[in-house]
Amino acid sequence: MKLNFTKITLAILALLFSATLTMAQIPDDLVLSFKTGNAATLSSYFNQNIELYVLDQDDVYSRAQAQQIVSNFFNQNKATGFSIIHQSGKEDSKFAIGKLTTTNGVYRVSFFVKNENGKPVIHQLRIEKQ
């Protein structure tokens, strides 16, 4: 039986491409939490301690402290939209940059996520005025 190397090569490339896309995906819930300004859902992804930079606040905070800071931000800046501009990563870690549109302006959001026990966990989050 003669093998069709072109079809096999295309199938392997398609498989590798889809695996690469899957590895670099940011969970839909996380993206939706930025779009809607939902600090509670967003903070459910926070690590126990998270490196957080929100405007003038920059430190390592507990999950509860970080949730309060992000909640205050969203209370003062009602989210009207969010889109991922760039994302990359490996199987266990991902980095994304997004554009957050609010009633008070546009912000650049970047965050670093690591998979821990099969769950994505945010270790770093930055929200900066664009």
C-alpha cells in the first residue's frame, strides 16, 4: 500500500497547530470577567498571593486584598468591553495582553496564568492606563 505523504504531513501539521492553539487559550470565564467587570469571578482565578498592579497600587497581595482592589477599580471604571490583543504560552503557563474599555477610558491589561492541578491560576495582573 502506497502512503500519501502530502495528506499525512497536512494532518500532522493540523494536529500540531490545533494543539498549539489549545495550549495558549485563556479561559472564556476569565475574559468574560474583564468584559463585564466581574471582580468576584476574576478573583476566583487569583493565586493565594498575587502580584498586582492597578494604577497606583503595586504590591503582592492576598487573594482577598486583590479582589477588593480590583472590585474598587471596576466600581470606579465600569467595564464596557475587553479584547485579547496578544497571548502566548506553553502547556502550563500563559501570558496575555488585553485592551479594557471602560466608561473612564481605555486600559492595558496584562496577566500571567499558570495551570495548577488542572486549573488556571493568575499569578500576576497589571491594569494600566493606556
